[in-house]
Amino acid sequence: MDISEQNDIQAALQTGIFGSLPGEERTRLAAHARVLAFGQGATLFREGEAATDPMLLLTGMVKLCRHSSQGKECVLHIVRPGRLLDAGVLFYEETLPITAIAVQSGSALRLDRRALLETLSREPGLCMQLLAAMSLRQRLFINKIAGSQGRISVSGRVAAWLLHRAKMEKSASLSMGVTQETLARQMGISRESLSRELSALAASGLIDRNRRHIILLNAEALRARADA
């Protein structure tokens, strides 16, 4: 490992959920970590494979998805920089349940599974942050399942997704970063339905929409739609 990669690893472990770790814990993790570069369209791991090490996304964007026996893709989540691709790999006893595909070129920090589990055993604060992140992602998956069963309207799904993104980015100004087709698959709706709903929200004055950039103008009204 060269000096440049060591510096990249140390910098990555000083942000996000790892930022509050004591210096000695970050040093232990860094000793077992390595930077993985990938191109657009690359598969970082695939459903059905043996469980892999956890990965912290540094740059780029990655979609987590599953594929039906007919090859139809279901996008479960879009991972952005500063997040673990799938914290569940720390605990899976069988094969991986999802596939991770890069929608943008970037890099990830591959952390040794055993080393991270040892850190978690010593750092309850990191455990709580990890549980909170997993809980939020589980809520999104539950909403997606409910939506696929017709229990959540298209309007509710889009509004809930916008509010989630605003919460995660801590901003009312959102950069989509991926195509509408990918976003629609994540919400379990068609691209046409997503386009119509975004246009309707813009016409109602709830959002301002400009290409792949959206500004939330009325969070309370969006929340009412999401809860309806």
C-alpha cells in the first residue's frame, strides 16, 4: 500500500459514521482496509455469491438491486458517498441477497469484516449509528413492499422518497445524480408515472424542478401526501 492510498483511507475514516471513532480504532481499521476503484456499470458484488467485506462508498454512486428469473431489475436503493453499500454483509450467514452495480464511476473503501466487527464490539456509539442507518434503509424497503402491493399511491411514494433524500442530504436542494428510469425502479413505479408526478408536484408549487435538480418548496404538503 503506497502513501497516497494510506492517506485516502485515513481521510475516509475521519468522515461519516467513522468520524467519531478514537484515533487508535481508525488506525486498526485502516490497517485492514484498501481502496477499490470501479467504472460505471461495474458489479461490486452479486446476489447468490458468498458474503463479502463491507464497503464504504467514497465517490460515485451505486445501485442495490435484485433481478427476477426473467431478468427484470428491481432497484432497492441508491447508495451515495459516505454510506456503507450494505451493512448487512457483517451478519449474513448465507449468500448475498442483492447485487451492487455502479451507476457512476468511483471508488469504495473495502473494510475487513472481522476487523470492523471487533471495532463494533468496543464502540457502542458506532453500533448505534449503524443500527440507525440500517433501520432507515429497512423503512424504505418496507414502504417499497407496501407500494408494490398497492397500499401506497404513486404520489405517496414519490413524496416519501423526496423527503427521505432531503433528510439524508440535510438539504431541501436535491441532486438526483441518476436517470429517471433508475429512480422509478427504486420507487417501484414506471418512468412515465414518476415524470407525471414530478410535473404535478412542480405545477402545485411543492417542488421546483430543473433537469436532475429538485428543490423542495413545501415539505409539510409533501409529508401529508406521503402519509396519506
